[in-house]
Amino acid sequence: MIDLYTWPTPNGRKISIALEEFGVDYEVHPINIGQDDQFAPEFLAISPNNKIPAIVDRESGRSLMESGAILIWLADEHQRFRGDAWYATLEWLMLQMGGVGPMLGQAHHFLRFNRGKAPYAEERYANEAKRLYGVLDIRLADHAYLSGSYSIADMATWPWISRYEWQGIDWADYPNLKRWYLAIAERPAVQAGYDVPTKVNEIPIP
């Protein structure tokens, strides 16, 4: 049994989707980041960086923060969703952790929540979002998934792409990524994990 501390954001959805995909029993503990639950001492003891998601494995007592570390641990523990080549899976997972997540997060900040306040930043992060979409689209031109077969790299990346409406993306420019996005959106585990800990909206479908 896993205790999952999360909220319905792209980073949070990575792990709820993964737990559904791995078929792991888990109990959800909502951490409402809009009400500063992430700063509670009890949560900081698990996630010192005050970020969701975090987990506790009841059997071992192990706690883990940082979604990438949690995904790697799950893949190691269960020897599943490792892709066709483990280091390729890690390569694309690291791209999500270091590029897709942070850069699209900045796009959300400037393009959706603070539009008109910083034109330079809006242009910078809109262009970076398009560049990253292009990188993914090229990869997916000759790979069904980011590491060949469906893996934790896809689980990490897909929730960020699911906020494409916040990123000013024209899907006509990224047909391979669109094919990948729609295929993952149809997975029952993705549909179940998307609504954890609470349903906010239907999965966006381009």
C-alpha cells in the first residue's frame, strides 16, 4: 500500500497515473496547494522541498519526493514500464524533468495567469513550448512512444501536454505528438489517474 500525497496538477497526475498503470494499491492524501497545505510540518517531513507529489511505501517505510525519483523507483520495484531501452527511457524522463515541465510551467505562468505583464517572457516561453513540442514530435515520428514501448517517460510527459490549451499550441504542427497524446488519453489507467485526488475537468481532446 502506498500513501500518495498529491493535487491535480501535471506533476501530481504523473504519479496517480503511474500507480494506476502499475496496479499498486494506494490511499490518497490531498495536499491543497492553493491553501498552503504543502507547508504543513507533517508534509515537509515527507517532502522537504514542499512540492507535490510525494509517497510513502507502508511496507518499507520509505518516503520519496520528486516525481521523477518516484517513477524510477516504481519501475525498479515492479520491473515494468521501462521502455525498450532503460537509458533511453531515463533520457526522455530527464528531458521532461529538466525541460518540458519547467518550461511549460513558465508558459502557464506568463501566457495564462499573467498575460500582458511581461511580453518578453511571454514570447520566450511560448517559443520554448513550441520548440519542445517539436523535439517530441520528431522523436515520435518513428517511435510509438518516447522509449519505443510505453514507459514512465510517457507517464511523466503526457500530463504536461494535456495542458496544451494553456500553451498556445497549434496541433497541426505536431501530428506525431497528437497521435501519441490521443493514444495515451484512451488508456483506462490514465483516465482514472487524471481525476486524483479530485476531478477538475475532462481530459482535453484536441
